[in-house]
Amino acid sequence: MLRSMDEAIRYIEEKKIERKKKLEDLNVYVCVGTGCAAKGSIKVYEELRRIFKENNVKANLQKLEEKEERVRKTGCCGRCSSGPWVIVMPYGYFYSEVKPEDVKEIYEETILKGRPVERLLFTDPATGERVERLEDAKFYKVQSFYIMEDIGKCECDSIDDYMGRGGYLSFIKVLKEGNPDNVIKTIKDSGLRGRGGAGFPTGVKWEITKNSRGDKKFVVCNGDEGDPGAFMNRTLLERDPHAVLEGMLIAAYTIGAQKGYAYIRAEYPVAVEMFRKAIEDAKRLGLIGENILGTGFSFDIEIKEGAGAFVCGEETALLASIEGKRGVPRPRPPYPAQAGLWGYPTLINNVETYANVPKIIRDGAENYRKRGVPNSPGTKMFSVTGPVKLTGIIEVEFGTTLRQIVYEICGGLTGDNEFKAVQIGGPSGACLSEAFLDLPLDYDSLKSAGAMVGSGGIVVLSKKACMVEVARFFLDFTKRESCGKCIPCREGLMQAYRILERFTQGKGTYEDLENLEFLAGLIKTASACGLGQTAPNPILSTLRLFRDEYIAHIEGICPSGMCTAFKRYVINPELCKGCGLCARFCPQNAISGERGKPYVIDQEKCAKCGVCVEKCKFKAIEIR
Amino acid sequence: MKIFVDGKEVIIKDDERNLLEALKNVGIEIPNLCYLSETSVYGACRLCLVEVDGKSIVTSCNLKPYEGMVVRTNTPEIYEIRKGILELLLASHNRDCTTCERNGSCKLQEYAEAFGIRKIRFDNILKDGGMDNKSPIVRDNTKCILCGDCVRVCEEVQGVAAIDIAGRGFLSKVTPAFGHSLSEVECVYCGQCVAYCPTGALSIRNDVDKLYKVLKSKKKVVIGMIAPAVRSAIQEEFKLESDLFIAGRLNTFLKMLGFSKVFEVPFGADLVAYEEAHEFLNRLEKGEKLPQFTSCCPAWVKYVEEFYPSYIDNLSTVRSPQQAMGSVIKEIYSKEIGVSKEDIYLVSIMPCTAKKFEAEREEHKGVVDLVITTKELAQMIKASGIDISSTKPEPFDKPFNLYSQGGLDFGKTGGVLGTVLAVINHKVKVKNVKEEEIDKGIRLFNVELADGRNIKAMAVHSLGKAKRVLKDIKEGILDVDIIEVMACSFGCIGGGGQPYPNDSKIRQKRAKILSDMVNINPIASPQENPYLMELYEKYLEHPLSHKTHEILHTSYSPKRRVPEQDIEILPLPIPEEEKVKVRVCLGTSCYLKGSYKILSDLIEIVRKEEWAKNIEVVGTFCTENCSNAPNVLIDDILISGADTNKVKEMLREYVRRKQEGVSDVS
Amino acid sequence: MKLKRNFTKVEEILKKHEYRKDNLIKILLDIQKEYRYIPEDVINYIGVALDIPPAKIYGVATFYAQFSLKPKGKYTILVCDGTACHMAGSTSLIGAIKEELNIGPGEVTEDLMFSLDQVGCLGACALAPVMVINEEVYGNLTPEKVKEILKNLKEREMKNA
């Protein structure tokens, strides 16, 4: 239990020295983030611990530690598809796709002899080459790791390790200065914008909340990342929960809050566990609780879990959920900063936003602004999915172009896939075509292009993707997640979805197109919250940039070939031997013919199930 | 402050809640379907959008007005948005207006007409229906627009929360828990949800056909009686101005229809106030069962039975005016006219939904044969084609056609209390009455009696306020002697059976009309009502006599709030005859008094002790014996005020006797 | 559906969350974990304990996707009823399941081990008729094969118990 600021600083300095020594000594880091865990990294972790326990491993550290303590848990580096991965220090060897059976070899070669196991070294998909260290990989070099610092070597469940990286010094600095207005000025000057999607200037939000009157004030962390395909917040919470916690502490002190809530989706159990441990450890050291470090500032925090509602990512819906109610957004004004939880001023910020705060305090606003662009300083974590060579989490400075991300960092598209568009911002986002590849990614540029940064999900789409289907897919999601309160969203999204469904089934009409456009505009303008207001974005952007695809669907063709309704199963008479096998298996009795002569598929009856293709021994059935 | 609306300067009050309300108060109605002045702002319909200062389009229901703001309420863009929203609503709405209870008084219908909607561009996808017509309040979700008004009124104004929105997105629907019928849950039938519902999703069971059937058969003597509040509102259904003689005209109409006699419910009110005042003075003397609660309002009575059963004994045992009149007519008047009471068909015309429930209650079944609401009566008049405004008013029938000011005043808040105090004044002079408004809907009266005593009286309207008062009494903060509660805000004039719109503004208007009618009545208080005094002389003897107890008093009982169910805790797979079933009540009162501990102790006992091995432990909701909580049933024997030891002992004894084959156990 | 239920567990959960109204969602999450659904009598019980009207709790329980009001089996069986499967005999599979487990579509076995649902096309038509148990796909089925698969699962459960 640290009882004063000076004592805390001394403690942290000790941890810094310890950590430096630790990195020079033999330690093995295993990623236990959800992605790697799903591929069995926990078993690798346990196997490593077992092998360490049973053997006497030499160490330079003076402090006597349990042998298996040298096998440490770390969080995501962003390359989930290459997991489970392991880094052995002090060499820095970066092993990917490690299985429990590989541990023996790692032990014998690397741990005992200091030699790399070649076959396990990470192969950079962008270059096709093996690298020894994470820092040598191209994908690493072209990114700007700032929030995701010390990849591979930070222990996700250790407060001492966090302090060893200088953690909580920013918090203590703020406490020592005792000048909340100055903190606000720093955050404002830094130009930090909310990373949850809207990009609202964080400093201004803090200022309003600080100046709002109330007997109580709250800080809330929005960890309800619901965009399908986005997992930046999960990554952060799993790998560096203390960074988020420290940000919340600084915010709480600045605005005058005594209680905090971290709202994390129930679907992220590892993140919940890591954050829970972080709170426990911080309490133990006296960084959370009554009279923190003797400053008179008291703060308590608890975790509240979401229960499966995308709309709870919206601020006021999130507050309702914390209050134990249905996650239905509330009318704004009043804004949460003025009247939030139970009517009290409440600050809500995204996980990533909080993680930026300690760094800004540490580096100062001016230095922080050296990254990124003037209207959007700093970096952003993005998740990239789609047919590109490298998928996963990346961190880049604002201002990086789409081209850089898709081709330089992610190595371009795989196989014979050609670039068609990028969907950015999840179901609230928009599509950007090839013409926008050189668009710098920042809040304002994207806004003027009719898109938004959103939470940072990027889906790369190849020419095989049907843009109408993309719109339908996102509408399916948003209509299901609509809270149902306001008419434009509840009724409008359902009707818009039905129109899009008709399009993909080949039943769309010009009248439908007109109605779709009208609906999209209505829902965007009249909806009560961000979910409804942004749900039409996929429709609007695809209509703007790929209108020809919609027209094609009306005229009877799906240009990308993705919509099965447009597929026609046709028997090639030149290849058909007339065996009748397909006709026997056709569940619709759509195939007819005479033995020995080419059979014919009745297009009206064909359900496009594909059984005939599977059964035909002569590959005589074509899909056109 | 001064603002600019659609190019014109408008002066509004400085402290208005929001722009919508502010403009409403100066006669500018911005279209909306989900806004209620009486509840919190919901912001769901999005119809009330306005353009502010030429830039943003925002909802006016949560926009705070500021000096000099420039507002456009009806730009072409906004018009298109509103029309689109209405189209969307209509697309998933049951558009069978011609057969809907709200045909002609539906807000959605009104807007559809105003916006000239002739074609719906979108698919007609009906909401999941599930008609709930097991109670006097009828729910039809195919007509629900999910404005949430009913939910907010039930929760915020009435403090009951029997319904809420379940599900999410397009599949959302308003429903009681688990889709039960209103008749199966804690709904008290106050009908306030019906009062505020803008469409036909919530309506009152229409019983007019039943009446016509009886009239047609000509087999019964049809007698009617009209409540005070009806006459303050029925003219709204015909778009007429208030009419002091409307009651007389209604009487004439009913006679035209075939009613033999039509009486005044205010007479019954006088009767009730007279009885109740004596009951109160009696309780005051004995110092028991205080504070006394009035019991004329059936929704309030049900509320007490459901939520505060420990206060059941505080309710006045005097029946409501409807039931008291009914009783007098069936038991006394029938003899006077020489008709057997089975041949009388008594029809009560009320502003109230709960009255339909009251007439059908176990305690009152068969006294009043039919309850018709103000709206239903208006329908009957419209169907006849008769112009009610020019129908000659005729006096009601003797002997129940005279009433005091107080009797008529029963229709609005303070009326019952006022009349009771008037009777008290007659018996024990009242020196001074000081009125204090504690809160909207809660008035405190300090009554100084000539003999030095001080009575503290309260008039409360809306159940939400009643809840607060009960809480204060329970916690000892409030010390009151007699409380009048009306479940509907502003009293019966705001009942669920009154015409739509039925908001606070209209209710205040109706209150004024009723006041005018009250003030011209020459009879000041019940004891000046000669026919009432005659009734006592001839039949009832005196207040609180044996006769009045038979005819005018009643009793109440706790009501369970959830559908009947036993919850298996430790089921025993042995034949029923060999088991001893122990049911532990887990309802609120019993739970709060520790029934859970008894349950867990019993489970331990059954697990460990040999003699208890044939005992099956079951949880149950509500033995309806809440004032003697906790309750445990051993087979059919009820143990009240139970604790583990008591139950264990009795159980042991019971099991022993059962084994020995002894049949009588007590 | 008769289920053994011990309110001790419910009380434990309520106590763990300090009987706080704002912890309703956490409480329901624990109830869901414990019973694999949210039973009506538990909702009524919580309503009494926390002084929240049942209609409101029902509103919360039906809003969030994590909660289910119908019990889910440990093994959720989905029998495809798309065209191909239907033609190939999905109905006989339903019959086999009924014989082996005594449940029909939309039902759960008494011990909450298996639940059965009929679903639209799973997209595996070439393997018709198809059944999916907890995301594991079984194709080219016959009633006998179905019974065997279920028997194996039951055995596995007995061994683990």
C-alpha cells in the first residue's frame, strides 16, 4: 500500500529498474489475448510453465523468483492470425503459430542454447520472409506504435510491469500539480478527439463535465465495442488495462468524480478479467480507494458488463444499462456531461481515448501533436479484415492514407483478388471506392468524403463483393440491434432492409430504389440516436459510389456474381452424358431429360441449392 | 421571453419546460404522438422536429427555449419528414379504422388525414398481435405505435408499472410481464393508460351490445344511474360547449331508449359520505384503524389490496357510491316498486374503467348488472341520431334524484373529503379549515373542531402520489387521520372512460364545469338531503346500524400480483398421499418478514432429519394473508406469523399424526 | 416443464450483487449462467427482493441478447428444414430425435441436456439431410445414425458426470 506520492514515485522508479533488468534476462512472453487463446495459447503457456518448473533455469536476476514466473502473459500484438505467438527475451525471437508440442524444442534450442527455432519464426506475409524479431517485420516498421507500446513484452496482468514502463507517473504528476484546469488545457491543446467514433474534442467534454454542477460526478469507460469486425478495444483492455485505468483516474481527478464504471461487453470475458485484476492490483497499491496517496482524492471503480446490445455503445443507452435498465437512448439535451447517470454529470469516453491520456500528460500536448495531422493529432488503432495478406489490428498516425494501409502495411490483396472498395466504420460507416485510396485518414477528411472514422474497423472488399449485398448485410445487423424506440429507426430500417433483400433476390424495382433513397435520408435526419443516424451510411455511400450495381440488380444482373439469386445453373449440353444422376437428386424435380441425351434444368423450379453440381461426375453443370 | 415562430413574434413564459410545451400554452400545436406534459420526455415519434436558427433540425420536446430564438415549425423538409414518419407508422399498423374503437378519436387517424396520406410506399408488416381482452381494459398490439405513453403513465404517474416495453427493435411490444393478460398481473384497472393512448391499442371493453340485448328482450326492468363526472365531459364527444343541463338531457335519452328509471349516483355519494363520516368519527373516538382511507375508488382499493395489504383495515368499509346505490336499489327500492331484484337490470354510467371491474368483483357480483362508460353512452346517442343538445332535459326519478353539493363534488379530487367534512361539521362543529398544497396532487387540510380536537385530512389524486403518502405514513413521517385517494389525477373526471383527449388541461376544464354545477345546487350537505334522511328513517335506521352494515358495508382481501404457481423446490417422486406438502409464501410481505429464511431452514431440515423425509417443500406466491406474514401452509393448514421453530414443531406433530392415521389435525 | 430449483442460489446471487437495483443486469447474467435461462418464477422472486415490478424485469430480460427466456440445452440440436434437407427426409430425423430424447422442435429435455430447433437452410445442401449440434455439422444422416450420435453424446455426459 503506497501512502504518499513520493513513496509511489520511488516505487515506480524501482519497478523501472527491475523491468530493465528483466528485459535483459531470460523471460518468455506468451500472448493470452482472445485471438491466440482461441488457437490454444493457454496450453502453450501452461506447457512452458511446466517445463520451467521442472528444470533449473539459470538467471542473472538477484531477486529469487519462482522459476515458472519467467513465463509471462502478454497481450495482443495485432497479428491474431499468426497466433499463438511467443517471444523469448533477451533475444527477442518472435515465434508464431506455436503449439504445445513445440515447447520442448523452444526450451532446448532457445532457452538453453540461445538459438532460434527457424521453422517457428514469424513469416511476414507481406514480404514472404522470415524475421527473427518482431521489430524486424515490415508490418511493424511501417506502423506507429504509440498506444500499443512495447508489443510482445508488456505483461498484461502485472501492475509492476506497467509501472516499470513508467505507468501511473502521469497520474501522480497530475495529483502533484493539483491543477485540474491545467490538465484540461493540456488535453484541449493536444487536440485529442474521442476515439469511439464521433471524434468529439475530449478536452472540451472534460471541461463541460467539470463545470457542470452536481453533488456527485461519474466517469464511465465505454468498452461496448459492438461493430462487427472491430476489436481494438478488446485488444487494448486485454493487453494494457492499466493504461485505460490510469486515463480514467486522471479524468476522475480532473472533473471531480468519485466513482467510475467500466462498461465492458459480456462477450469479452478475457478483457473483463484483465480489467478486474488491474483494478484489484491498483486498489492493493492504494491507487484506488479513499484518500489516494494522501491527497484527499477518493475514487472507486467497478466493472459493469454489457449483455449483448450493440445500441449500448451509444452514450445514453450505455448509461441506462449501467442503471440496470433497458439500453434505450435518452433525449439529448440534456447531455451526459450535464445530466448523466441518475441525473448527475457523467463523463463518458472510449477505451482508446482514455489510453491516450497518460501519454499526453507524460509527453505534453506539443509533443503529442507531432504525430498525426493538425485536425486529428495522435494515432489510431484500426482493425483490418478482408482479402488482404495481413489482417488484424494496426496502429497508425492519423493522416496515413488508405493506400498505405492496404498495400504497405497489410501487404495488398491476396490471390487474384482486385481492390474494389473499403468499408470503414462498421455498420455506421461508409464505403470508399478506389478513387479514395489516397484519402488521408483523419476525422475531417473522412467526414467530407461522406464517411467516418468510427471506431476504426476497416473491411477491404474485392471485386468479388457485391456492394448491394454489403449494404443489405449491414442493414440486417443494424435493424436487429435497433432499440426500437424511435419510428425512423425501428420501422425505417426494417423497411429499408426488405427493399435491399428484394434487390439481392433479384426482385428490386426502380420504385424500390427511389423509396430506399428516401428512407435512407429520412432515417439519417430524423432518428433519435447515433445508431439510427448512421445506419443508412452503408446505403447512402454505396448508392453514391456504386449506383450502377443497384441498377444492374434491377435489370437482372449481379455484376460481382455474389448474389446467388442471379446465378443460373445450366447444364452444358456438350459435356452432359445424360446419365440422369442430377435429376434423381434434385430436390425440386427441376431437371428433366431422356437417357443418353443432354438434360435440362428448369430455371423457374431451380432453387440453386447446388446438389446437382456436387453429384455430377462430368462437371457438366455450370454456374453462370 | 420573446421568440420568433414561423416569422411571427411570440411571447412565451420564461420557465417553460421545453419549446413544444411553451408553444402549446400559446395555442400553437406542433404535431407529436409521444409527448405528454404529465410524464418524462421520451422523444420517440420524431414528429415534433423544428428548424432552429436556420441551421439544425431538432426535436422540440426537449429543446429549452431561449430569448430571440428563430424557429420554423413547418418547413417543406420537415413536412416531408413528418409524412414519411407517418407512412412508416401506418405501414406496420392495423389500418382497419372502420372497426376500431377509436374510429374518429384517434390521433394517428387525425394526422393521416391532415397530411393527406393516400398511399403507403412501404410493406404492410403487422406487429405481433395477441389481443388481450380478459379484463375491462383491452389491448391490441396491432394498433400500437410504441409511443410509450401508457408505460410512462403507468409507471411515473400511477406508480404501478404493470406494463413495459419488451423485446427490442421492430419486435418491441408493450406487454405485462411474460405476456400475461392484464387480468393476471398487478394492474388496478385505473385506465389511465387508456386515457392517454393516442390510438386504438388500448381501449375499454365495449358493453353496449349487452345493454341493447336486454332492452330488446323487454324481460327486465332496466334502471340506470349516472355518475357526477360523466356530465362534465360527455359534451366533448359532440363538440358541444359545456351545458349545465346535460345530465337532464341524458336522462331523457335513456328513457327514450327504454329505461324505466334513471337515478343520480350523487345521491349514493351523499349516502356514502354520510355513512363514512360516522365511521370516521367512530374510529377517531376509539383511536383505531387510523388513518382512514376512502374506498369509493375501485382502482385505489385494488391498489391497496395488491401493494399495501397491511393497510387493508384502514380502508373505509363503506361501499362506493355505485355499489351502495346498487345495493339500495336492489334490496330496498325493488321492494318499494314490487319488482323482484332478479328482474331488475341495473346499469351504471361511469367515467371509470375500474368500475367495470368493481361491479364484477366477488364481493359485489350481481348488484350492478352493467357498467357503461361516458364514451359508450356517447356512442349510443350518436347511433340513435338524436341531437342531444336539443333534447329536453327532464328531472331524474325519485327518490334518488336529490343530492347535495358534496355528492356531486365526488367527481373530482377533494369532493369526497369535503362532503365527509360537511357531515362532520353538522355533528361536531368545525371551527376552521386550513388548506396547504404539499405537492401537486397532495393537499393537506388542518381541521380545527369546535371541541378543541384537530383533524389532519388529506386529498390525494393519482396513485403515484398515493404511493408517496403511504410511504411517508409507513416511515412515520406523516401523521394523518383521514385520506381521500382518487386513482386518476384530478379525480374521476379524468377516468379511463372519459372522452379523448383526456389530459391535465382538459381535466382542469372539466373540474371547472363540475364546480359550476356544484355551486348552483341549493342543498349544501348530505344531511340536508331530505330523501337521504328519509331512507335512513324508513329503512337504514341510523349510520353504522346492523342494516347499513348489511347493505352498505363490505370487506376486502389481499390480492396476489402474479399468476398462480407453485415453485418446486425439493420435489418428491412418491405418491401424493404419502407426501406432506409444505408451501412457503414468497410474496412481498412474507419475503420482507423473513419467509426466505424459513424456506432455507426447511430445506435443511428435510435434508438432514429422518422424520422429515416425506416432506415436499414448495414455494408459492401469495397466500393472500399478507398482514400476518410470513405464511406457511402445511397441506391445507395455514400458519401465519410463522417462524422456523413454530413451523418445525407443527410439522413434526402433523407428520406424527398422519403416520398414526389420526384424521383431525388443527 | 418441471425443474428443480433452489432459491438458495438466487439469494446467493442477489447477495453477491448487494441487492442493488442497478445490478439487475449482472444478476440476470448470473441467473442465465446458473439455469441456462431466466425462469419466470425467478423473475418474480427477484422482483420481490429488489422491489422492481416484474414487467420491468421482463423488459430488461427481453432486451439483451445474452438472456433467453426459454431453456437452452447443453447440446443445441438444429435440424435443417431447407428444401434439400426436407426432401431428403429431415422429418424422419425429427422423429428419431423424438424417439431417443422425447422432445420435439422448440423443446428441451428435462435435464436441460438437449434442446431441439428446426431451422431454415444451413447451406450444406449437398450433405442433406443435415443436423448441427453445437456448431458441429453432421450430414448424410439417417434416423439410425441420428440415434447413434445422440447415444454417444449421452454416454459422454454420463462419463463426465
